[in-house]
Amino acid sequence: MAITTITSTFRNLRLFTEWLNGRGRACFGEVSLADLDDYAAHVEATETSHAQREDRLSIVNRVWSYRDLLPEADRLPQTPPWRGERIQDILQQRRAIREENRTPRIHPETMSALLAWSLRFVETFAEDITAAFDEYLVLSERSGRSRGGRTIPPPRRPKGVLTDELRVLLSGYREQGRPLPGIRDNDGTLEAGFLARHLSTACFIVISYLSGMRAGEVLSLERGCVERDHAHDLVLLRGRHWKGVRDAAGDKMPEGEIRADPWVVTEAVATAAAVLERLHTSTWLFPATLFTDGRDGATILRSRVGGSRSETRINHDIAEFLAWVETYCTEHGRSDRIPPDPVHPVIYSARLRRTLAWFIVRRPRGLVAAAIQYGHLRVQMTLGYAGNYASGFPDDLAFEDWLARLDTLADAHQRLREGEQVSGPAAETYRHRVQAATRFAGRVLRTKRHATTMLANPDLQIFPGKGMTCVLDPKRAACRLRSEEDSTRRTPDLDDCRPNCVNIARTDRDIEHVLVQIEQLRPLVDDPLAPAFRHAREQHELDRLERIVTAHDSTGEPHDGH
């Protein structure tokens, strides 16, 4: 059990035993079935949430399940509590289980701007900030601000020497045309250290969001974690993970272990890691403090000296990063500020991984995130090096696939109800599956494996493409099928769609795309200067597309785009 589960279990057990004690029962062996019935009635009448009521009754079942391990005089009755009746039937209410991961996604507009600013720090500001921070460290060491964890004043100079040294220093700055170091903000604080902290936070956002790693996995990354597979042109990130890591006895390993398969990432992640390695000399990419010797004068940076940053600390840093961007945009009249998330205003580290899964599945257009080629990245992450369930990321993708698939089917069902026409060899199968898929509405996904299993259901195998919709029957598919990570799910290769495939259906929306293709082909066919072979090829394709439109129109009323 997790620590929080142990505490809640003990609390519910105490409520049960205190109630028994109030009835004069000194041990479990004195408890009768009637006592348990009365306790159920007592819990049902308690003013608390339904979930709390279920937990308070569940502890009774737990105690009963241990009866064979307890002394005979200290066992609950042999008959199961409430004669085996389910708790939800006793309380006459089913516990609400959300079908989604409870971590809220970051709104697309917020995430797009957040990633844009983070990349701006990593790719544009990093060189200047790093140079300024290096100078800041040198000046700090010269001042003797801290040494060995204690503040040690510099040795006293003879009278007048300091003034002479200052004149020489200022003269040198004038000759070189250099500004004085250590420019202060309006509130008197130095900039370099805080900008370095923001740069480190931006690197965390880039690495976390573009890798799908958990926050703790990112924060435990060490220097030299980036590797390259030149044979397959892959950027790899090697580090520790904790999900499902157990020793030979089956106990969780608090130190985790180096993941056998590294995470496959984009070049931007490698750049962020390189920036961090230049920013400081710590073994950790995200040390608790940014001074090269593990110290910093700012009070907020004096935690876990020598260790890596905590999730609590990085969440605070993200908030500070957002505040800095907002202030900077306001002071300089910029319009590219990071808009607040309209659903959940607090941006914390766990939401980055959750949001990535949503973007990968939906492949949005026009966002900065889309430029990272999520479709290509997904194949690398869920297959190949990162393709096992130890990372847990494919599980998040399964949930997002499920939700996206239901969105697609709900939209398709609505269009069919409104009279949309469907043509093509798989038209009838399309109608059947869309109608049948309505039974999935309200379906509760209790486990991640359940989500993956549901995705393999034949009635959900509908994949919109360009000018066609694939109603997948793997045995009859003409394209090269893609297998998912556990080889139980197979998806079509929509980029390899064959015109003669019997899995093709075409909706009115598909035909609108075909009409656009036709309009693009006409000028090419009508070009008198086109080579004969090209003219024949384009004419053949134009004739094929026009036959598709004609066949579609013959299924019913003309579509709006004709």
C-alpha cells in the first residue's frame, strides 16, 4: 500500500472498532452478523460522501478476509459480511469512477504559448543567460559571499588599496566599452541568478513535455544522459524510472533503476539538456541549487543542497516562470503572453505529460507543438526503444486514443442522423459500426488495460483519412498495417491507403476533400504544355476521382459541396 492508503485504511478501521466498542464488543470474535448489519445502516446514515461510505464498509470486508490469519477467538463470523451482498447494493448507489486520468490537460492555447516561451529561452536566450550567470558566479566567489557553506569575509586590504583597485577596474570597463556587471531590478534584486533559474525551468518544461517522462524521472536525470543512435537517427534519453520497479522479493525499490530502454526524444530535448550541462557543474541536470559548489545566497534556493530539485520546487519554479513572462510582456507591450488556463489555472509538472498524450493523439495543426512532428514521435515512443509499458506512457496514449475515438464516432453518428450520405465498398459496415458504437457512451474504464482492450473492439475501428474513411478489417486491408506496442492492436497506414481497398467508405466530408483534389487537378490536365505522360497520369487520376463523386451522389441526395 501507499502511505496515504495506509493512513486512510487505518482511519476507517478505527471508526469501525470504535463503533464496535461502543456496542460493548471487546474483540472481533464477539461480533455478530446483526452487528455488521447495524454498522452498515449506521454508515449509510452518516453525513459524508458516498465514496467515504464505501470505504468504511470495505474495511469490514478486509478484516473478514484476514480471519484465517487471526486467533480463532478474534475472528469475525464465518459468513461473509452482509451475506456476501455487494456494498454498492447495500448503499443503493454506485461509486462514480471517472473514465479519464484525473490530471487535467493544459489548454492548447496555454500550452502552445508556454512551449514557445520555453523554447525561446532554450534556443535564443540561453547563451546570454549562461554567460551572465558565469560572470555572476565569478563575482560571487571573488566577494567571498559564501565558502564551505559559511559566509567568510574577504581579507582586509590596507587603507586606500580598495579605492585604487576600483579605479583600475572601472578604467578597464571604460576602455572595453563594457557595462557594469550586476544590473539590479527595480526591487533591488540581481537578475543573473533568477534568469538562470528561469532558464533551468524552461529546460524542464521542454524535456518533460517533449519526452512524456514523469516529473520525478526528469528531475533525476544526470549529466551525460543524452545518447544518439546514429544508425536509426534517434535521440535517446537515459535515466531512472520507478513505475513497477521491484526487487526479487516483490518490494518496491525506492531508488528505482536505470530504465533498460531509453526514452526516444526530439532534438529540442537534447538542446535543453546541453544547456543545463553548460549552466552548472552539478551531476544532476536539475540540482536544488545552481551554484557550481551546491550553494546559493538566495533563501529560496537553499534546500536539498547537493540533491536534485523536488517536484514541489519545480512546480513553484514553473509558477515563477509564468509570472516572469507575464511581467515581461506587460512591461514591453508584447502580445505573445501565456494565456491563463481557463479550466485549471495552476500549471504543475504532472500536467505536461498528460497534455502531451492528448496532443499526440489529436495531432493539432497550427500550434507550435505540432511542429515537433508528433505523428513521427508517437511511433518512436510507443514502438522501438520506448515501446514497453514500464514507462506507462503508452497507457496514457490508450486513454487518449479511447477518448479521441469516441469523439470521432459521436461526430459520425450525429452526421448520419442528419442525413449524411456514405458510399464506397465499406459504406454499410461504416453505418453499422457507427450505430453500434453508441453503446459505448458512458462506459467506465476502470483500468488502463481496460482502455487498451476496448480500443481493439471491432466496432471502434474507424479511422478518418484524406478523402476517405477506413473501416478497418485487418484481414482484408490492402495497406501495410501498423502494430501497436503489445501487438494486440493494429491500425491502418493511412499514408499507404490503396484505392482498391474494400475497407474504404466515403462520407460527405470525405467527398468535399475529393472535390478540392479535383479542382487542383483540372489546371494540370488542361495545361497544353504538359508532357504527354504527365497529362495521361493526371487525366487518369481526375477520372477516378470524378467516378468517386458520381458514385457517392448516386447513394442519395446531393451533398452540399457538389
